[in-house]
Amino acid sequence: MKIFVDSANLNDIEEALERGFPAGVTTNPTIVSQEERGDFTERIKAIIALLHKYDREIPLSVEVFSSNPVEMLSQAESFIAELDYDPLYVKVPIGWDELAVIRELKSRGVKVNCTCCMSFTQALLAAQAGSDFVSLFYGRIRDHGTDPTAVVRQVRTALDEHGAASEIIVGSIRQVEDITEAFAAGAHIVSFRFPKASRAALVAGPRGKLTSVSAGAWTNMRLSYRNGIKRLTLFTKPSAASVSLLSALRPRMPAMNPVANPSALPATDAMDTPCSSGVTMCSTADSDTFSKFSAVRVTTFTRPLNARYIR
């Protein structure tokens, strides 16, 4: 079992390296763009410099950002030449044309991480094409109403039975329980971000776990309920915009009313001890609405949700 850091933030990566747990680093154009403005290649070189500083020659995944197969190959070759880092893995998203790109890169001796896999079939095809890593998006699989642990388990079984060299990376981690579940299901690697708001939860005891449900969007609340998740996330200390958005949901889910002080809720709601950390809302299928929430503290109901709230 290995842990990768999914980040392009130099401070976060260095803090992880100081603690000794990263076995690799994954990046993508989106998380690179969220950092200080600058040249993409220079940012990746800065990450490599950190790895050298801590004498860690560990896998580093860098994703192509073209959708054209010819340009993907060209970008991959540029990464290899400019970055000059032996354990560099070129990330290629799953797709019909992209499978040919993976095959060609492997014929050139390039290490590949096939990303954005959401199903058993996608992961299997990526492995057959020769991808060294197949990256399954755990949270997004669950968003679509599928049990991600089942997908991870099926892929691991197939890889083992056929003696495939590919390793499973599980990304799109939304909560601490996802890490446990992914490893238990057979993931070789779990890659996740650890913003300051969630670090305490990673090392906390059972009552300090991140307990937010799989996603914040209303559609995903319904999916979570159907998949047996009976806990409901409360968003405390919301911004003014958040209050307005949550108020609009009140007729459908009264339990989602914004609450400034969790301890003021009725005792009959049988609340867990609030998490000691905060989280930032995940981007989800309903990102237009839920991306507006500020970073908030999280607590959960243990009381089962009334089905009439889930329509």
C-alpha cells in the first residue's frame, strides 16, 4: 500500500516529504493552474527540485493537456526531454484514441498513468494498452451511483488473475473513510490532497474522522441515500451566499438549514462530535451551486434521514 500526494502546491508537497509518507506525486493541469501564475514546466521542475532535496526519486505524474492524439505524443516527448526525471509518468486520460496514444508511448519506453477511469472496462482497457498505472476516480464513480469499492475490487482481481503489471491508483478522495475502503478493496496506491483544513482528521482517532457524505450536490445526496449512507452533512458558519443557497433547499431538506452553532441543535438529532477540522466543498456534478460554499466546519447527523426528504 502506497500513498501519493495529489498536489502542485510546493508547501504541501514539502510538508508531506518532511513527514516521510509520500511514495509518489500526482498532478494535473487543473491543480497546477490553481497555484501561483507561472510557466507550467517551471512548476513541475520546482516539484522535482523538492524531490531531489529530500532524496526521493519517487513517481511523478504529469498530464498532457491536449485532446489531439498527435499533440499528446508531442507533449509527452517534451515532458521527458525538458524535465529529465527518470520516474516521470505521463498522464493520459482514458479514451478510444487515447488508448492508441498509451500504446505508442509504451513502445517508446515512456511510463504512463492512464487517468479519469470510471469503470472496470476502462481500467481493463488501459491496463491492456500497457499503462503502468490505472487511475480510478473513487468519488466520481460514487457520484454516478456505482459502488467504487466494487469497481476497485473487480479491477484488482482482473489484474492479479491475468498477471498484469499495472497498478491501481485511486484518486478523487473525498473523505478519510475513502482511503480505508480503497486499500481494503485492493488499491495499490491512494492519491489525495491534504489541505490544512483536513490534516487533523487524517491522524485523528475514530471520532475525528472527516464524515462529510460523498458530495455536496443535491443529486449526490440522493445517490448517497440510495447507496445506504444515512448521514447528512451540515454546513456551519456559512457565508452570506451560502445562507441564501441553503435556504432555497429548505423545503426539500429541512435538515440542511444553515446552523451557526451546532451545539444549539436539538438533542434528538443525536449528533456526532463535530470534526476537529474543516473541509472545502468538493467540486461535483452540481458545481454551479455548491462551489459557492465557503470552507466550513462539518458535523453529521446519526439519525437516519426521512425518505420524504430524498426525492
